[in-house]
Amino acid sequence: MKKSCFMILLVVAFGCQKTTNKAPKYIEDSHSFAKPTKAVATHLDLAIAVDFDTKTLSGKAIWTIKNTAKGNEIIFDENTLAITKVTLGEDEKKTKFTLGKEVEFHGRALSIAIEPNTTKVNIYYKTTKKAIALQWLGPEQTTDKKQPFLFTQGESIWTRTWIPCQDSPGIRFTYNAKVTVPHELMAVMSATNSQQKNTNGIYQFKQDQPIPSYLMALAVGDLQFQAIDHRTGVYAEPTVVAKAKWEFSELGKMVDAAEKLFGPYRWGRYDVLVLPPSFPYGGMENPNLTFLTPGVIAGDRSLTSLLAHELGHSWSGNLVTNATWDDIWLNEGFTTYVEHRIGEAVFGKKEAKMQDVLSRKVLYDNINELGAKSPDTRLKVSTSGRNPDDGLSDIPYEKGYAFLQTIEAAVGREKFDAFITAYFKSHSFQSITTEDFVTYYKENLIKGNTTLADKIKMNDWIYKPGIPNNIITPVSEDFNTIDNIQKTWRKIGVKGLSQKIKSTNERQHFIDYLPNDITTKEMEAIDQEFNFTKGGNFVIKRQWFLIAIAHEYQPAQASVHEFMMNTSRTGSLIPLYKAMVKTNSGKKRAQELFAIAKKGYHLTTVEALSHIISQ
């Protein structure tokens, strides 16, 4: 890794670049009450206090607005907030506000009376215990079990439960924040952050790049920071931070690799925050500070590819954002592509090939579950009238990645890299639709070449369900070796296989293709050889436990329950609960487990799992 003064100055220069002057293009978002073409919020000054006793945030949101229509109203989104007062301007002139009819998932429209020349709206408010975005943890729910913890999760439409805002990914704003917390705790946000705890409990933040509301993020806890290199580092609880620093030691190398591939990192620092187990995702790409599940700390750096995905969002998602949740593949498909390219650059081609095969299996499994004709298997989906989270599956990630691989194969990697790099640069700090991408793709890549367009079949990939017939089938020689082992181990036994099947990828592939008619005796032999039940990392345990649940493998049941009690990672819990409820006895166990475990799950996780166990 290059650490010269020149490189540092170059990074700082890029991090301080001014954003594009191109005027935002606002469109109708069915998941927001805001009317940004009439009046839009452009900057937030947030001042809040965090109260762990009442589990509330209170203070005010000062919004700088642009009253384009010179009208007498601006509309914000709010959900379960207690709005106490609204004023206008520096002189805090009191004004009227009304709350609209409540809409499921979406909350209510907050309509505020303004004047044609109004530039500031001051909203005084308090959160309530119904705020889905806020996860309040008691000391016993943290790793160190000494201090309480709070973190937010705003994606998709939950930021409005802790800040009154125009809660659409198509509306971007800069922000400053002042957050007051108990003096023994530390606050961090998706912005510039302090690296040390102070004595007065007051923390100041600045995000000078325009972001959408779902990327507003706050965490408060007993945190420490350790630097990895000149622009990367890790925040975590005291007993975790050193382990996390070691686990993520290649983070700086990943940022360097991403820059070489797709252009400069535009956010200044890139740090990560390791959260307690109730965090509902593997990671959340909050600008400057990725939030991570503790499950990624395997002790052997075997799961750090997750970091490549969250880092990739610094280009795809944070820099160029989907304008609506119907366009989510623009975030996740591109990011999955970037993730794989970073992984190849840092970990090598053999690793990349294995990841490709695993990725493709996830896609086909998802298609089989949803049905090849399901409209939710399109890249451009329709989530109108639904909770946008319900429309999110592995499709935008894996089908989006497969589509971009198809383009790369058709035009060549060098040309495609130049196209993506230019795409990120030309749309920097903008929110765009699928149709915006299609126009850019046609004008800058296809350029009227009908033979190339027919070879790629863009329309089939984006607007049709299922998988087009020009999908690339990846091959891994390492996995081919394991496939051959699958054909023989029943005859010769499994003794010694753990020395041949070593990596997380290899072991996951081995587990994924164990025979459907595997016996308890065979599972016992495999478990004795590999110690999957007790010794596997997070991914290995999850995959093994799916087999254990399906075959009612009793030696693993206690570990299955412990695993499901101690994680709130929604994407991992859903398949486990789904496997459980396939039998009457399993459904009963699932319901009993859920009743106990849900107090430690994130509210979005509880909502998702409630549908499964009630069916």
C-alpha cells in the first residue's frame, strides 16, 4: 500500500472536491409525501439530546429550504414523532402545521405553512418508543455489558421516525449536527467524527456532501477508536476494538484497490463501526462510517469480503443513488459488481471465481423461491403501496451483478471499466432512475450498435422477470474439486476432508451441496470432522444450521437456538425460521424461540419474522 505524502495530499484534494453544480431533477416518489418540485429541503442543522432513561431523542431540526414554487406550504415526512412546535426563519416566527392521515408504513404528511421568501423551517420534536429506526439496547444486550447503546437504521423509509424530513432517496441534503449524550458515552454519525470520547458529552458533526435521508445515521455507546491507516479506522466497544482492527487490517488496501478501479474516494475518511448483535444487516453503508454486524469478526479474516460490498457503496449508492426504491438495483447491483472487483484485486482471481459461483447460486435460489414469473424478479420493480423493504430480496444484488457481468463480457473489461468510472463521475452526488441509467447506457456504451444491444439484451434484464438466456455461468476449479469429493465421500468416508476443504468459501460450497437424503449418522461424521456446529464462523454456522433444521439433527439444536437468539441479522434469520416452520413441531419451536428472542431483535427484523411464523 502506497503511503507517500503525495498520495495523502491527493486523497485530501479529492475528498475536498466540490460537488457537481448540476441542478437536481426531482421525480414523484410514492413512498414520500414531499413535493420537492414545489419546496425542497437542502440542508439540515440538527440539535438533539439522547435520553436513555426515557428512550427518546428530543430537540429541533432546522431545515434550509428552497421554495421553488414561491408557495405557502412545504411538506415533510414524519412517522410516530411528537411535533411540538414549528417556526420560520432566524427570528423563529411561529407558524401553523398540520398532520395528514396516517398511511401504513409511511406515517403522515407534515404540512407546514411558509411564506414565498421562507428559507428556514425550525421543527421542534421528540421521538417516541414506536420509532422503528431507533434500537435502544440495555447494557446486557451489548458485548461489554457495561453501558447502554443506541443505533439508528434509516433504510428504507424509517429516518422519518427519528427526524422530520423529506424521506426520499431522490432528495439530497447536507447536514450539521450537535448531539448531546451521557458523558460516559460517545456519539458517532455518518459524517466527520471525533476519534476520542470527550468529557462533556456534546459531539459536533458535519456532512458537507449531499446525501439522501436514509443515509442519516447515529450511534451512541461506550466506543473506542483505533486507526488502521491514514484514512481508515474502526470504532467498537472496548473489548472488541483491537480484534476488529486486526480483522479489518486490509481495509486501506481495499480503498486503494477501489480507487484504482473506479476513481477517487470522495468522502474523506472511511471508518467502520462494529455494532452489537441486534444490528439487522450485515452492514449499512452510512457515508464515512459503515455500520457492521459483529458476526463479520471471525478471528481469521475469512468474512471481510462484506467490507468490500459496503465500501463499494461509497461509489454506487452513496455517490450515485437510486431515486426511488423501485430503482434499488442501481444501488445494490452495481455495488455487488464493485464488491467482486475489489475482492478480485485484493484477494485474487481464485477467490473471485468462488465468490462468483456462490453469488450465482444465491440468484437461482431466489428465483426458485419467488417464481420465475414473479414481477419481483425484475430489476426495475414496483413497490407502490407496499413497504419498500418487502420488495427487497437478493434479486437486485445478484441479478444486477449478473447483468453487469453480461455487459462486461460483451464489451470487454477495459471498456466497461471506463464506462462505469465515467458513469460514477458524471452522476456524482445525484439520485437517478433506472430510465436515467438506460439513457446513459445507450448514449455512452451502445451508441447505436444494434448488434451489441441484441447481445446484451438490456430490456430482458431490467424489465422482464426471471433470468435471460445470455447469463454467464461462472466456473471455479476449486469448487470443481469439491464437487468431485461430493461424489465419493459417502463411499470412502469423510476422515481427512477438513484438510482438503479449508476456506469459508469451500466449506460453504460443500455444505450447500450435501445430498438431500443425508442421514443423521453421516451428519455426525461430518460434524466430528469439521466441527461445524461448534466451531464454524457466522456464515458456516448459518449454512450448516439450515441442514440441521431440515434433517432434525439433534446434536445441533441447542447451538441453532443460541445462534438465532444472539443475532438480529435479518437476512440470516429469515431462512432459518422458514426452514423451521415447514413442520408442525418446527413451527412450534420457532414460535417459542421468537417469543424469547424478539426482545433482542431489531424492530424491522421482528416485523419480517412475524409474517413467517404466523403463516
